[in-house]
Amino acid sequence: METKEYIKQVYDYCYWANKRYFAVAEGLSEEQLHKMQGHSWGDIHAMLVHMMSSEWVWLQRWHGTSPKSHLNKNDFPTLASVKERWNKVEAEMMAHIESQTEKSLQAEITYSNFNGETFRVPLYQMLMHVANHETHHRGELAAMFALMNVPHPEEEVIQYFLNSSGQKKF
């Protein structure tokens, strides 16, 4: 399998899993969405904004702009506003991946982080970082849901493969 095809599959999985968790969040009360639980971004709403924002930040870096911070969560006061923006970010991400070649995926891209430090990293490694970052935060969301006794779907990658092959629907 070529690098591009692998990355496309990784992102198909990532968005499949993200949508399953977002659907759980849409069923929560405002109190549950904003309940501080001690995880990295505090509450479920803030976590979802962070996940969407992180994808946006990396896309900006790949287009030659290094944002100085994440998007402001106050600009996304509702899940509907998060979903609307995230759908646009997802479409841009998938178009960006689709536009790549094996050569461009191996090419190093220079970017600056929020602290102003500059790095050069191959694009495929940054793409893998973003997908892994999403997995990390879905794990935190799973813990938050569990602490509130909110049922949530499993989102292991094997379940995605079984689902996409038609062997088992999740």
C-alpha cells in the first residue's frame, strides 16, 4: 500500500470514530457538555473544539501559515457551530490529502509552533501526528462519558475495518 492510500484510510477511520463520539456529545445536556472533569481541555465541549482546532492549525501550517494559538472556543458556543466548522475542516483535510503525491508526502515542511520554535518535518509524519492526536483525545472523551455513565461506542480501529468490510456493523 502506498503512503497516500494508507493515510487516506487512517483519516477515514479517524473521522468515522470522531463522528461516533460527536453523536454521543449531541445527546448530552448542556450541564454534561460543560462539566469540568479534569482532563486536558476540561470539558467535552472544549475537547471537541480543541480537536477541530488542532486539525485547522496543522492545515494552516501546511499552507505556509503558523497560527499563534488555537481557535477560541468562545467562537464555537454550540455543538452545531463546532460541527459546522469541523465539517469544513474535514473537507479541507481530505482535499489536502487527496492532492498529495508520494513525493510531497515525504517532503519536509517548515513550521513554527505556538512558542515560536521552528521545525522541519515530513508531511506524512505530521499527518500521522494529527490522526494520533485525535485518538488520544477520543480516549479522554471515552473516560469523560464513562465518568458520567453515558454509553458510548467502541471505536477501535479493528471495528472500523470490520464495519467498512461489511463483516460487522458498528
